[in-house]
Amino acid sequence: MALSQTRSIGLPLINLIRLKGESILHQLHLEEMLLRTSSDNWCIINDGTIDPTIVMGVSGKPVELLEIESVLRDEIPVIRRFTGGGTVIVDQGTIFVTFICNKDAVPGLQSYPRPIMSWSSLIYKNVFQGIGDFSLRENDYVLGNHKFGGNAQSITKARWIHHTSFLWDYEISNMAYLKLPKRIPDYRQARDHLEFICRMKDYIPRSSFIDRTIHAVGSHFRLRSPEPEAIQTPLGTKFEPSSRILRKQDLEEAIMKSPMANHVAQSL
């Protein structure tokens, strides 16, 4: 028996799904379905998404996070996802990696946000071994002092999901749709988006990052690769995804309810 096979004995099984250019909304629907209806462990890697799309956390407020007038003018889709975390704009330059696991999948891992975050950083520490100065800073993956990966989570009674948007590349103009959030990590030090983030492509080829990620996941799990088309909601199970695209009306109402709009109305 090969050494790698010997080492994998006793490791938990995880289903590895590789996607390319999948719609981020469809990906979020798939992730939530697997979180809520499956009892298996899953790792999903989506290499880019087609159109530039803004993705907000479940409790995000558009008026605080987005330049709404610019978003409406340029018809940028805005999604409210089912997990927490911050706001990102994603496109073909974004690589997505998601873990969906049972609470007992990783021995000794406590199913709370910080332990899960710390565990995930061990995987990417292996990915970036010898490449840049990787670390977990608060809730972000950074190279040196610059963010390149944003994380979000959801934890249920028996399972958890941890997903990451990696900035392999980005369009500078897209950053103008995002406001500086009110709550920022200490290490950001009020830097604007372009001073705060970096491009992964300056450190590692795209295909190498994906290959090294799969290899690192394989040191924690036994990998199985089912066909994405075979993934379906179990018979007799009702599932309605909660991630959705915000309507134009939702964004327009957010502007009207903003403190600035109220101040202008009162001054007239």
C-alpha cells in the first residue's frame, strides 16, 4: 500500500466538488442545501464567477456598505447570502473555497467561529508554505499586512460551513462600489480598499493555488470526487435557499430610509 494511502486511513471522508465559472448565487444555493440537507462533509472549489456581483452577509445593510447610486446606475447585482461576514465584490478573478462539515468531522475542533477559523488557516498555511508571509489576522487571510481572503461562516446544531473568497485578481474600478465599513479590523488602520488588499496572482499561479489547496485538504481528509450533477436534495426533504438577489426596489428603499435622506427631507 502506498504511503499516502496508509496515511489517509482513519481520516474523515470529504466530497470534493470542483466548479469553474459557476454563478455565485447558484453556488450559495448549493452550499446551503448541502449544509441543511446532507450529512456528508464537502469541499467546494469554484474557479471564478461570470459577472461582477456584490455579496453581502446576512445582516449587512446596503446603505452602510454600498455606494448604492453607483450600484444601481451600473446594474451590479447585489446578493444577501445566508452566512455572516462582510461584503465583497466577486468576479472572474475570485476563487471560492468552501468547507461544509459535521461537527465531529475534525477531531478536537470546537464548533465555534474562532476555532474553525484557526483550523482553516492551518490548511492555507500549508498552501502558502514558502510563498509570501501568510497569516490569519482577525477574520482575514493576509500576505504581510494585506488582505487577500475574506471569510464567512454559519454554524447549525450539527454542522458548520466556512467559505472564503480569494482575490486572485480584481478590477480596481469595482472597489468603488464598496464603502469603508463602520466596523473594520484593527490592522486595517483606516486604509482604503486598494491600500488594504492585494492580488494573489502576484504570489502564486492560479492553477498552483487550486492544486496546492486540494493537496492540503487531502492531509486532513480522504478525498472523494462525485460529479456535481449527481448532487440533489434528498427525496422527501423540503429546502428553500435563503440567499437572494436584492431587488432594485430594495436598494432604492434603502436610500430613502438612510439617515442622510431623512435629514434632507426634514430640512425641506
